[in-house]
Amino acid sequence: MARNKLRIGRVWIEWRRDEDPDLSFLGEYADTATSSAAIDREARGDKGNREFRFFNPAMTGDETGNPDSPEEDYRRMEAYNRGDWCMVGCVAKAEVLVPSGAGCSTVQVIHSGGLWGIESDCGDDYRAEVQGDELEDLARQLEAFGLGRRAIAHGVKGAEVRE
């Protein structure tokens, strides 16, 4: 192997917690009800001190065709607040060794665009699909960086997953 070529050192996939997720697809807490589908947390005994009284679901049963949707969204939001699940993101990364003379290399980390807003309990099949998509995106980035397809395929094949 020629020493003046780019080389892939290692490839990995990172799953990281989204520290500031957008949960507006479920709804939001507020001091006032914004629709007849709002859930009164105080009346249910769910409201704690210094907490909002109402949960205003993003969609009512009329919009979803599911009359239980506001209740399901409320339960899901409450489960999020208890820490039963969280939002995560996935990104694929590769260390590329760039020759810099005298037998030395500089390490560059190339990464996929990443996908965020994934529910942590989404299931193994969806996680595998996301990982595959991120590895494909990483492969395009590595090719644009100047690496050959065989080297990319070999590097991506050995990707480790970091939770």
C-alpha cells in the first residue's frame, strides 16, 4: 500500500441523546386550555407545584381520526418527563488518515449529516435502517473527500456502534 494515499482509520456510528428536543408534535403544557381537547392536569391530580395546569395536544381526535390521540399524546409526554424515553440522534463518522510528509499522517474526522429527533424506544428495525442511511451518507462524503469505493466499503463494513 502506498503511503501517499488517504486511508480510513476507523468507522463508527454514534447514538447521542438530544438535549433540546422538539416535542411539539405531541403538544405543550400551558396555563390555559387552547381547545376542547386540552387535558386538565389539576383535575386529574397530575399537576405538581409550579407546573402548568393544562396539556394542549398538538392534534385533536378530529385531526387524526383517532379520538384517543390527545390522551395517548399526553401519556407519551408524561412518560418523557419521567425519563421513560428520550429523543436521540444518529451520526456515522470515519477517521481519515491524510499523509502529511515524513511518514506522518494528519487525522480528519468526516461525518454524515446525522438524523435527530428519533424516539429512543423506536425499535431495532428502525435503528438499523437509520444506521444504514447514515453509513450511506458517510460513504458519499468519503468519496467526495477522495477515498476509493473499495476502501470505503471495507471501512463501512467494520463500523462499530456507540450508544
